Amino acid sequence: MCTVCGCGTSHVHEHKHDDGPDHVHGHDHGDGTAHVHFGEGDAGLSVPGMSQSRLIRLEADILGKNDAYAERNRTLLAEKGVLALNLVSSPGSGKTSLLVETLKRLAGKTPAAVIEGDQQTSNDADRIRETGAPAIQINTGKGCHLDAHMVGHALEKLPLEPAGILFIENVGNLVCPAGFDLGEAFKVVILSVTEGEDKPLKYPDIFAKADLMILNKTDLLPHVDFCVGAAVANARRVNSRIKVLQVSARTGEGLEGWMSWLEGARTLRSAGSTGIAAE
Ligand SMILES: Nc1nc2c(ncn2[C@@H]2O[C@H](COP(=O)(O)OP(=O)(O)OP(=O)(O)O)[C@@H](O)[C@H]2O)c(=O)[nH]1
Ligand SMILES: [Mg+2]
């Protein structure tokens, strides 16, 4: 039995020296199926050539600065009475499609604005603007997530109406956006049924931090091997309080549940609460 993850299989894992050098490396048990951990040091990640203590200092510095910007965004959004949502998912799970359908349904009733994050192109912001909603595209270049500083600059340019909703579509990535608070009220993670029901277990951080998981592309369920019950159980293993909605941005199935979740969250926000949105 491995003492690192307790999984019962023999495998390769990180091994920290007791005698000084602050680093971790692979350690082969040499007797069976192999897998390798590189996230078990004090920093929770491994970068070749960099010690764990240096990694911790760097991470604390970057995240500390990000958190300060995030608090500034949160204060501004609260002053304006705007509900901000951070939409996270792997590439292509349907964030923009869901937003387009959402904005069509909000039009004329609830003011909404969108920040789009992608490494390159303004495709998504163009798709959003076609609905009539204002949108700012942030291109992160080599960056794999939005940060609160970028969002703060976009907020200076976006019209934010009282009691409205700000949707922030993060860069498609199930890993990096998890670490960066943008000043949102809620994180919404989107998982499409083509991705496999094990994703919450493989990428737990993002599911652990999300308030809501939207299972998208349910119209494809008859064509794929995807067990909704297993996906929900996996999400709840890493986050027992996560709420789950099933939708198809393509057919509109289930979108009424999402629209009422949004309305519940908006009402909570207007009342000044930051708690989890209504059931
Ligand atoms: N069948 C089906 N296809 C969908 C659904 N939602 C989105 N798609 C398709 O999935 C593809 C990706 O959709 P996007 O909305 O661009 O996904 P995204 O998450 O915004 O992608 P990135 O911004 O690149 O991360 C497109 O071809 C959509 O038409 C759905 O509910 N059902
Ligand atoms: Mg998109």
C-alpha cells in the first residue's frame, strides 16, 4: 500500500529527503503497475530546478497580489449590485453556447455583460455581441487562465447596470483557473457529456471550488457512454455541497432550471448575501 495516496497499488510517487535538500522526485517501488505523482510536495506541484520552498514563496506572492485585485473587483461589483459569475470548463464544453442562449433569454429583462477569456481570437466576444449584450474579449496570450487584474481592467470598460449579471467566461482549462479568484460571487463549472464522468476526480480543485456544476450537451447522451449518476457522485465526492443542473445549450432542454438558478443568485446578491444560490 502506498503511504502517499493509500491506493493499494504499487506505483511511483514523490519522495522528500529528510536530510536537507528541499526537493521531491519520483521513487519507484519497482514491483508492479506504475503511476507517478508530482503534486505531493509542500507546494503541491513540481517545477524542474525549483525548490518547494521557492515555489511556495512564488505562489504566495502571485496569489496574494491576485487576491488583492479580486477583493477590489468584488467591492466594485457589490457597490453596483452586480452578480458576477466565473464560468470554468475544459475547452469546448459549451460555455459560449450556453451564454448565448442565456443572454437571449435575459434580453429585455435583466441587464447582462460578458468578459470573454481566450488565449487568442475575439470569436467568443463576437458571438456574444450578436445577442446585443456588451462583451469585452481578453486575450491571455500564453496565459492559461484569467486573473483578477485583467478582469479589473475589463470592468473599467464594460457598462455594468445595477442588479445586472456579469458573466466571466474563463479560458477553457480545468486546471489553472481554479487557483485564481476573480472577485466573482459564484464559480460555475461546466462539464459536457462527451468529456467522461471521471473529470471531477481527475481535476478536483475546480469542482471543489464551484458552487454549481452544469452538465451540458445532454442531447448527446443517447450517443455517448456517459453515466450522469456517476458524474454527479464524483462531483459530490470532491464537493458535497455542489448543486447540479443538466442542460442542452443546443436544444434548450433544462435551461429553465439554469435561468431560475440565476434569478435566485441575483436576488441573493441584491440582498447583499454571498451565500450559495437558491436550490
Ligand atoms: N450537441 C451539442 N453541442 C453543443 C452544445 N453546447 C455546445 N455545443 C457545441 O460544442 C462546441 C463548442 O462550444 P462552445 O460554446 O464554443 O464551447 P466553449 O466552452 O465556449 O469553448 P472554448 O471557449 O473554446 O473553451 C460547438 O461546436 C458547439 O456548437 C450542446 O448542448 N449540445
Ligand atoms: Mg467559449
